[in-house]
Amino acid sequence: MKKLKIRLSNRLDGALTRIARQTGRGKSAVARDLIKRHVGAVRFRELRAIALPFAEAQGLLTDEDVFRAIS
């Protein structure tokens, strides 16, 4: 596992500390989870941008279109 050293404002560190206490986890574990979620969201948006033109070409413009196509 790699280490990452970051600087946080007092406000952000306080929020991270509060979340860690509320969840019974360490600040590193909470930060790791938040970074993992953010990376996943960014990757999803990237993949969606790649796939969207292909979906639109097939007439898949809404969630209902997708559900209808796979049902």
C-alpha cells in the first residue's frame, strides 16, 4: 500500500475527524473510502461520455429506452 501525504484545512480536518468518530473508523480509512468513491464517480462519467454517442445512435435516450431494450 502506498502512502499519500495531504494538507487539510482545519475545517476539513474537523469534518473528517467527526465522520471518523461517528463511524468508528480511522481518518485514513474514511479518506480512503471517499477518494475511492470519487475516483469511481469520475471513471463512471468518463465511460458514460464514451458510451453515450453509441447509445444515442441506437435510440437509447432515456432509462426507459434502456429498460425496454433489455427486457
